[in-house]
Amino acid sequence: TRSRTLGEPTLLGDTIYATAAAIMAGVELTEGVRLLGVTLSHLRAHGSQTSLFIAGDDEKKLKVSVAVDRLKDKFGEGSVTRGRLLVPKPPK
């Protein structure tokens, strides 16, 4: 089992993904993986004060994340996705 605790709370999916990917990058795989899980703990309600200052890039990511969440709430989970997750159409 591998774990990592972030220095500051986050609600950014990119930060959570990057942390999990960094842990996996440090694991030498000699066999297939049967189960991979990511667990979040020490959760706080959105809006609780965490830091007086948010890095500029994180502030932009937070605004995008909030906007995407609102769109998904209004139009459904599949309404917004990352471009890299789209499957290209086969050539005609």
C-alpha cells in the first residue's frame, strides 16, 4: 500500500490525479494490477477557509472546475469532458 498526504487541502481533480499518478510512477510493476484505488480523507465542506492565498494557476483551475461542475449539474454528467478523452472518428 502506498499513500501520500498533500500539504494543503484540494478540491481539484487534476491535483488528485497527479498525486495518484506520481505514486504509481514510483511502483515497479512486475505483474498485472488487480485493483487500484484512490482514497480521499480529512474532507472539508466546500467554502471552508484553507489558505489566505491560492496560487494563480490553481485559482484558474478552481474557477474552471466550478464552472464544469455547474454545467454537469445542469446538463448531465456526459455534457462536458476533456478533449483527450474523446475517441477520434475513423477516416472516411
